[in-house]
Amino acid sequence: MNDRQRLIELIRQRAYRRTETPEITLASGKKSCFYFNLKKVICSSEGQYLSGRLVYDKIMALGLAPDGVGGLTMGADPISYATAYTFHLNHGAVEAFSIRKEPKDHGAGLQIEGNIGQGARVIITEDVVTTGGSTIKAITIARAHGLQVMGVIALLDRCEENGRQNIEAQGVPMHAILSIADFK
Ligand SMILES: O=P(O)(O)OC[C@H]1O[C@H](OP(=O)(O)OP(=O)(O)O)[C@H](O)[C@@H]1O
Ligand SMILES: O=C(O)c1cc(=O)[nH]c(=O)[nH]1
């Protein structure tokens, strides 16, 4: 079994929930009959290994050399950190960062946490894409902080609500490791 197949297996076992009627409220406010709580996978030791490896491999396959990887907290966070760690294991260097939904109201008052700044070339990570609204929020905040967004890598595209098209309308290519077709 390869890394991708193993990730699908873990998601099926731990993170996939279905209901008879649309009763699960999504980030967009819409109701759905199914939901992937990927945190139950990506926060585990094996999930960290798999998500870091798969996103790292995707970045390599695309021929990209980002300075940073990060996304909107908190779904993106375990993926970003695992990817940065995988870069180190492969003798590379990349800064992981987290984008807060709102700027911190004390301390340094930052909205982007991590060693990343103006002009850095970054990949935006995401756990699940439905409408793409959360990813677009991450892109918008990253750009407002002077980051150059090279692309988006999501672990799972639900392939609904025009998520991919909405993200790519921002002028950013989106790549997904898995899609809803892997769970049918
Ligand atoms: O494509 P969208 O329609 O935006 O939906 C997907 C988003 O929804 C979830 O985040 P949520 O808002 O539940 O927050 P969390 O990651 O902090 O749990 C998920 O982590 C994605 O970021
Ligand atoms: O659209 C969402 O909010 C959403 C869907 C899903 O399957 N998983 C998730 O974490 N968020």
C-alpha cells in the first residue's frame, strides 16, 4: 500500500462521517450529509508522516521551490508543519507559518505567525476545500502581508460548490492530493 492509499484508509477509518439527511453545518453555513474531520488523521503521528510526505512530494513534482508553506489556522496547520519537517528530512529548508483568522489582540498583534515576511514565495496549504472560502481568505491575508502565493495544495477537494474554480479565480493554481472520488 502506498502513502496515498494509506491516507485514504485512515481517513475512511477515522474521519469520514455520513448522515441520512443534510444535518452537518459546514464553514460556509451550508448543510451537508457528509463530513471529513481530517484533524483526526493529520494530528496523528502516521497522519503527520503521510500528509508531510505527500505534500512535499507534490511540491517536488510541480518543480516548486517555496520559501514557506502555510494556511488558515487550524485545518492547515498540521499539514504545514509536517511539510516543513519533511523538507528538513530531505535536506531542504522551508518556513511553516499559520494565518490566524483574526489578528492576535495582544502580544505582537500578528495575523501571520512564523518566520516569513515580505516577498517570500509561499504555498498555501488546506485540509479540505468545499467552497474555497477559507483558502481564499488565506490567500488574501497572505498577499496583504506581501507574500507571493505560488499555489494551493489541499489534502482533500470535495469537488463541490466550485471550490477549485473560486480559488483559481484568484490567479492561483490549486492542487489536491485526494478528491471525493477516492471515497465513493
Ligand atoms: O472551502 P470552505 O467552504 O471554506 O470549507 C473548508 C474549510 O472548513 C474547515 O475549516 P473550519 O472553518 O471548520 O475551521 P477550523 O480549520 O479552524 O476547524 C476546513 O478546515 C477548511 O478550512
Ligand atoms: O466545508 C466544510 O466546512 C468542511 C467540510 C469537510 O468535509 N470537512 C471540514 O473540515 N470542513
